[in-house]
Amino acid sequence: MRIDAKGLHYRDLNNQIRQAIANGEKEIILDNVNGQRYIGAGVKSKTNIKINGVPGNDLAAFMDGPEITVKSNGQDGIGNTMNSGKVTVHGDAGDILGYGMRGGSIFIRGNVGYRVGIHMKSYKNSYPVVIAGGRAGDFLGEYMAGGLLIVLGLENNGEKITGNYVGTGMHGGIIYIRGEVEDYQLGKEVGIGKIGKGDVQVLSKYLGEYARDFDLSLEDVMSGDFLKLTPRSSRPYGEIYAY
């Protein structure tokens, strides 16, 4: 079904989406979206939601199951504490993407803002994955506790692929960077490791899906040198606590 979001208050739009899901709709197309917040927030369903326009903050927050495709840009807080499902954005995205994310995947075709992947975590079969096709701002992977971040720097025109303080406070998970990062850009809690056969398999798996979603060549996406960033310790600030 289709919903015309033009002029709708975000509460009204989200009420219509939830009612459609309750009625058994498995595909919902939203037209003329213009900054409405919380689309897909807290939804537990296998519904596909396609967004024509720019959704507002906290898209897919606490989401558990749906697949959301955005044909334009996204704003801040995409996938906030997301449990499962998938978000695909065909443009750029804002800050704190994947905050506290617990599972599922977020694929961004373009650039992402600050503090992407902050407090991401994984548990048992829940493994969050965030892939950005362009550049990332400061504090990428801040306090990251699990999951996977990949920044590709496609078409970055010689600009730095990340900002500063990459991995500050990181104590779990993996960050792959397709390109170069200077030592001064890294938080002291992370180290640079070599890419092995297992890493290539992981990259091929997730980047294969990413390439299909955005009609890219996997060979082109996999070309270039990747850096692997991992935490130096699982408890980097342990000395400041009594226990």
C-alpha cells in the first residue's frame, strides 16, 4: 500500500504505518516524506517500508525486523538501539548512526556524520553491521563493544576517509577502513592489525550484499587496501573502577 506523507505530522504518519502493519500489509511505500521522525521505531514485523523523501531523526529506532529502504538522504540517529532488520539509505546520513545498535544492518551509500557506531554491541546471534560507502566524521566507533563497522571511502576525491578519535574507548568489535588513517586520528584504545584470509571472507560476505543493494561491482568495492582496527583491551578503563 502507499501512504502520502505530505503535510502529515509524524505521529499521524506513524499511526498510519502501524495500522497498516496491524492489517497485515507486508510492503508499505511512503511518498513525500519530509523530516517525519521515528519511522519504523519499535516496529516488530517483517514488513518492507520504502521511503520516497528524507525521513527525520531516529529512523528505525528500537526496530526489530522490518527492512527500510530510503531513496534519498537520512538524518540523525538511524538505527538507535536497533535489534534486528535492515536499513538501506541511497544517499548520505547524519550523526550517531547505529547508537547502541544490537543487531541487523545499516547500509549507507554516501557519507555519514559523527559518532557512528557509538556503543554498538553484539550478543550471541545478534551481530550489528554498519557500512558507509563514503566518509565518516569524528568519533567513529566510540565506546564500541561489538559488531562490525566498514567505511569504504568510495569517490572521496582525496579527502580523509574518517575524522579524528576513531575507536576512542573501543573495547569490542572490528572496524575496517578501506584507505589510510593517520595515527593521530586514532583513539589510544585501538590498534591496527593485518588483513588475513578470514578478514577477506568477512568483507566479501557483507560487501557482497552491500554491492548488490546499490548495484555496485564487488570487485571495485573490494579493491584497495583495508585497515583492520581492533581494541587493545576489553576493559580499557578498568583501572578507574574499584571492581
